[in-house]
Amino acid sequence: MTPAPIPLVDLKAQHAEIAAEVEAGFARVIAETAFILGPAVAEFETAFARFCGVPHCLGVGNGTDAIELIVRALGLGPGDEVLVPANTFIATALGVLRAGATPVPVDCDAFFLMDPGQIEARITPRTRALLPVHLFGQIADMEALREIAALRGLALLEDAAQSQGARRHGRASGALGDAAATSFYPGKNLGAYGDGGAVLTASDEIAAHVRKLRNWGSEQKYHHPELGFNSRLDTLQAVVLSAKLRRLEAWNDGRRRAAARYDELLAGLPGVETPRTLAGNEHVWHLYVVRVPRRDEVLAKLNAEGIGAGIHYPTSLHLHGALRFLGYREGDFPVAEKAAREILSLPLDPHITAAQQERVTEILRQAL
């Protein structure tokens, strides 16, 4: 009998755990016809702000919108530069570009995070903000980045889409900068049943501005003092997110156990470099990313055996055709480019079993 495929993340298992709660919540929203910015949105915003340790959470349409709205709320636009990691999903740069500012890549370190040691070389008189990404489930070196930002008079932001529940020296992801953007794309640690996102901040001013920007530039119906957008977290998605938020700590613990099991199973396997955790971080393992030789060949063999491994990300930010106009070339960010050729994401989610991980490890061993 052919073994069942092992997905990169098992969303069906997550749904089964919360299905009854979500169904009841959907029924309430439909009965109340509170489809846009309904009570469930405010309830989730309050709960997630408390979870992250900040006063304000503003639900928006998606994570890219969250980045754009933060950049706009800071008053940044044409002529301003925002430093971003060279190793990230393109949305980090697109959110900056959509606000009219220019993303400037910075190479990554051994943890795949923005390298503080490379930042000074990228700063120009036009630099206005740093936007590190808390990639794969762990937080960037925010102490070093805060020191640079304070010295240079820069805003310090967070792309926290892959780090919901992570902590650094006891402080939560989303509470370490002037403002943070997060995504609730279904595969995230805290994922919706469609697109969604949020802005987190301790700043009353930023929160008030984003609250207007997400709703057509308006705080009062039919009064629009400034240009705004239609980017509001859907009420039905808020129901899903509230149900998952109540389980997020337990699910993150499950991810940690699975990551520790991979560490044991892969220990000593020739050719595999397992992930490292930056000192001070409580990792939430959004992804378990190893480095292997002949990565594309290994991935093909895993996929052929029903192992849902993937690559995050096969192309460094500056080498995408969409960003060619920024003027960067291959070789400009060698650490990120080398990682893009070697990294491999193994299946991991809160519900993955030991037997599944043993099979993943065995197929990986054969592929190598």
C-alpha cells in the first residue's frame, strides 16, 4: 500500500480541531448580518493585541496591505528608503513600493535574518526605516537593530508574518518595533480561511492613522479627509482567527516538539545542516528549514515520494524580475543568494506525527 502523502502543513487537521467553534461563530455573524468590521473583528483585535503585548491591533485585508499602511502612516513615500532583508518573500518589498518608498535590500546572517552588521553600508541620507522580517518563526536581532535605528533617527518596523507567538528575551513578536505588520494567510501559525492581516503598534498616532487608512481614509461615514483604502479584516475571518488564537500557544508548543524531533532524527545525517536559533529567541517554527547539497534534485525526490517539502525562497529578493528596476545584480547579496540555492523546508505543523517525521527523514536520507 502506498503511504499517504505528507503535506507541508496539514490545514485539514487544524480545521477539524476548531470546526464546531467556527461553525457556531459563522452562524452568529450571519444572524447578526455584521459582515464588515463586525463585533467579532473588534473582539479578535483586542485579544490579539493582548496576546502580543501592545495596546493596538488593526485588522486589515492582508499582510502586504499591513506593510503599506504602516509605511504610509509614518508619512514615508517617494524619495524615502526602507531597508529590508534580501532573503524574504517579495511582499515585504511590495508593501514598501506600493506606498511610494524604495526598498533597499540587506544581506542575511547565518540565521537567515537581516544582518545588523550589513546595515550601515546600506544606509543613505534617504533612509527612513528598518524593516526586518522575523523569518521562519524566529525574531531578528532587534536589540542591535534598535541601536542602529536610534543612532540614525530611523523608524524600526517588523514584518511579523511568520512569527506569531515568538518571543525575544520574553517580549512578543509584534511588540519590539514602532509598528509591526502580520499576515493571516492560511499557512501561517495563526492563519485564516483566506487572506487577512493586521497592524500592531504601541503608538496611538500610528494606530489612529492606520484605522482611517484601512477604511477609505475615514473615521466617520461619508467623511473622507484623506486618501484611504478598502483594507478591512473580514468578520468571518475574525471568527476563525479567534478560534485559532485560543489554541496558538498549544499549537506552537507542538511545532517546537516537532522541530526538536527533527533535530534528533537528522543529527549526524551527512549533507544536512539543521536550523539554528538566535540566542534570546523562543522559536515558533513556522518552517523547519534545512540546507542540503543538490537541493533541487533532493526536493524532486521528496515530492515524488509524497513528501510535501518546499523552498522558502528559491529567488533572493533583488533578483526578481519585478524588482529589476532597483538595479541590483547577482552577487550583490551573496549570503542570501547561497541560501536560496540550498534551503529546503520540511513538513511541519502542530499535528504532524512522529511516524510522519520518521518517514520524511528516511526519504530525505535516501534522496541524499
